[in-house]
Amino acid sequence: MKLSDPKSLLAFMIVVGAFAILGMYVYQGKAPDAVIASILSGALVGVVGFYFGHQNGTVSALASTATQLASQAIEKQRTAPITIPVTVTPVVPPVTGPPTAAAG
């Protein structure tokens, strides 16, 4: 995270500010009101969504691409005939008895 980028600087200030406000409540031993808690959680959710939203989109795109590739591979496997080279060798049974006399 580069703090020279205005968006990153704003996100950093939001996170630090939210935790500073929560820290004041913890120091006083109180719980924040529902309105304060919802504002702080909304701000933190926005920052997290900003920084990790692009990764979520990237993961979704990769999953979609992997599904398409797997579907194409399965379809290609179904349509392509499998050819296995086969060699046929004739087997001649051995002669098992006395030779026969030739007619003549």
C-alpha cells in the first residue's frame, strides 16, 4: 500500500480513525452506541471492499475460465474417438502326433 496514492491515504485514515474511536470507547470501559458502531463498521467494510474487491473479481474470473476449460476438455474427450494401435499375430498350433503318410 502506497500512502502517496490519495485513495490509499484516505483508506488508511479511515482505518486508523475507526480504531481510534473504538479505542476511546475501550479506554472508557463502554460499548459504542448502535449508530456509532454501524457507522464505523460501514466505513471499515468500504475500505475492505475497496482493497479486496478486485481480488474477488479476479478469483471469480479464474474460476469461470477453469470451468470453461474443463467443459471443453470433457466435450473434446467425448467426441474424439480413441484409437489404440493393435497388432495381430497369427498363432500356429504345434503338431502333436505322428506324421501322416502321403497318399500316393
